[in-house]
Amino acid sequence: MKRVAFVVHAGRPEAVVVATSLSRSLQEMRVTTRRLPTEPLEATEAVLPEGFAEGVDLIVSVGGDGTFLRSAQIANEQGCPVM
């Protein structure tokens, strides 16, 4: 796995904390992490929604049902798995 993208519910502080922790752990393993520019998350890259899933091996959704649905919609563009 080379690149993991995060879609996070920014209105849930605990989701941001968990996603940041996961992102840091992945970066320590030399995995590039990606976030949307509007999300308050530490990540290697900030990419606009257009092309967000390009080159991504996995999208991690942290939030709730709506966050997962948004992640699935983004992932569908590239046929990328969502966790």
C-alpha cells in the first residue's frame, strides 16, 4: 500500500483525532496520506475533490453514515476500496 486517503467528519473532534493518529502511523510506515483541503487532519497531501481518489489504494472513512456515503461516492470514481 502506497497511498491512503482519509474522508473525515470534521464536526466530530474524536473522528479527527482518530484519523490523525492513523495518518501518522501510516506515514511512519512510509505510506503517503491524503486529505481534502477542508479537513483539519494531518496528512502528507491535501487534494481537491476532483481527482481525490486518483492513485489511492484505500480510502478510510472516519465519522458516521454520511461520511461513509461520501467516501463511497468518491471511491466509486476510481474503483477504490473503502474502509
